Amino acid sequence: MAKPILGMIPPSGWHYIDGDARLNGSTYSNLLSVVESYRAENHLPIGDVEGDVNSYICTNWPTFCHGVDMVSVTSVNPSGELLNDIQVWAKNLQNANKPLMYVTDELAEERAKTCRACEFNTNWRGGCSSCVNATDRLSASIRQGRETKSSAVLGGCIKMRHDNRSAIFFDKETFDRANNMPTNCWLNI
Ligand code: SF4
């Protein structure tokens, strides 16, 4: 069965239409939980949540799916697509149905140093300046303006498709880790 590629966020974010309801998730696994809870709370048959979500995403956006297993994308279009994905990622977190959990500034600074040295930390601030500014504001909003000594110079992660400047502040529960992350990544620790 085709399955979504974890490194590619579907257009307008991780979501599923269940009857008349649009259900949003901050990540793929969070979306599965949201759909399951929605069905339970509304006394609907739970059914095959993962199959239904996969089918919805892969029918509508087949290029966002892999036919064999979940993989992450390693080849991406530099700033434009990454900017869009970061915007969707940040919106998903902003609209998440549970409070965001943050780590200490000390831990965030350690993570920032790891990202700075990582080949997958990439500048996403290019092209449309108003889009860049809007995405920067959104990203600052989800991390509640947090900053460390090293965080301000970070770009986006082309593996995880998130803004490293904000991601370093979130608890690891916030992430669905792609399956071929570099061994030095702080998400592995
Ligand atoms: S792979 Fe990990 S360490 Fe590298 S940029 Fe992405 S989040 Fe940072």
C-alpha cells in the first residue's frame, strides 16, 4: 500500500477529511491519533485509521507518497519548497490540539551547535521577501520568541523540513523523525 513520505508535508499540512470534518495533525503520527480520537469521541467505527489516512493523502497527492515504505526525501529544491514546507510545519504546530513543550535554553543551544555543523542545515530565506518575513514571524511565534547564542544563524533542515531556529526548542515528542537521519543529529539522542 502507498504510504506518505514523512519528509514531505502534503499541501495545506497533515490533514484528513472525515465526513464533514477536516482533521489536522502537527505530524503524520499526530494526525493518526487525532483521527482515532475523533472517531472514538463521535462514536464512529474506528476502522483502519492509518489505511484511510494513507489512502486519502496518496490518492490526492500521489507524488507525496512512496509505494513501498516510508522514506524521507533527500533531494529537494533549495529555498522555495523548503520555505513552503517550513510554513506548513509552523502552521501545523500553531494549530496543534495540544500545548507545545519546550526544552531548556541550554539544551537548545547544544542542538543549535549540532545543526550549525550539519550538512543538512540550509538557508531557506530566499525569493519572495514578504513570504520569508511572514514565515520568520510564524516561526518566531511558535517558539515564543526564544533565541540562544547560536540559534539566530540557523537555517532549515532539508531532512526534517522544519526551521532549525525554532525546532531546537521543542521537545522531541513534537517530531516524526525521518528514517535516514544523520547519526550526529540531535534527534537521534
Ligand atoms: S539533520 Fe538534525 S542536526 Fe542536521 S540540520 Fe537537521 S535537525 Fe539539525
